[in-house]
Amino acid sequence: MKINRRLYFIPLLVNVIAVMMAFRMIPEKQVAAVCAGAMFLIFPSIILFFEAKQKRPTSLTCISIYLFFLAFALPMLGTRLWFWGQDFSTLHIWGLPAQKFHSFSNFGFFGIALAIYLENLFEKFRPKRD
């Protein structure tokens, strides 16, 4: 059974909502940030699971998620855990101030959505097989 990639926008949207809720509901900002970091690994992993089930582990969507994990999500979560108790604004990730790095990570997350959109577009124009 083929899964419509447009459904992949659901975990991304739920991810954003869940992160916003975490920061509103968890009074300790450092704990909320680690929960948010975990969510940025968990929700895209749902997409990876369904892509693997469809035997598409090297799709543009998967590659964008792997890159997001390696370049942004894991380094940021790791830094927050490694330097627990320190003010995030004093930290550096990949040589950038942590707050600047966090801003760049938004583009990485947007890159996942863009990859999903592009693959949906490519699918529309791909010749049908009988």
C-alpha cells in the first residue's frame, strides 16, 4: 500500500505544536528545551519509518531528515545536555553562538517540509507504471 507523502506534513505540524506546548506547560525552560529537542528527533523519525516501509530510505525526504538530525537536532540536543545548567546564550554549536545556531536550525526543519513538497511535486509528473 502506497502512502501519500502529503500526510508527512502531519507529524511536522504536530511537532511544532507539541514544542510550543512544551514551552508553555513545562515551567523549567531547560527541561522544556530538552523535551523539544527530543521531539525534533521523534516526529521526523515517524516519517523515516514510513519511508523505510515504502522501501525509500534514500528519498529526498529521508536525506533531508538525516541532514537535519546530523547538522542541527543532535548537536543542539547534545549541547543542551552536555552543558546542563549553563545559560544557552553562552554556548556555541559548530562554532556559532547557540542562539544563532538555533535560528539556522529553523531552516533545516523547513528543508524537511520543502523536500516533502518537492517529492510530492515530482511524483505528480513521474510517468505511471502499469
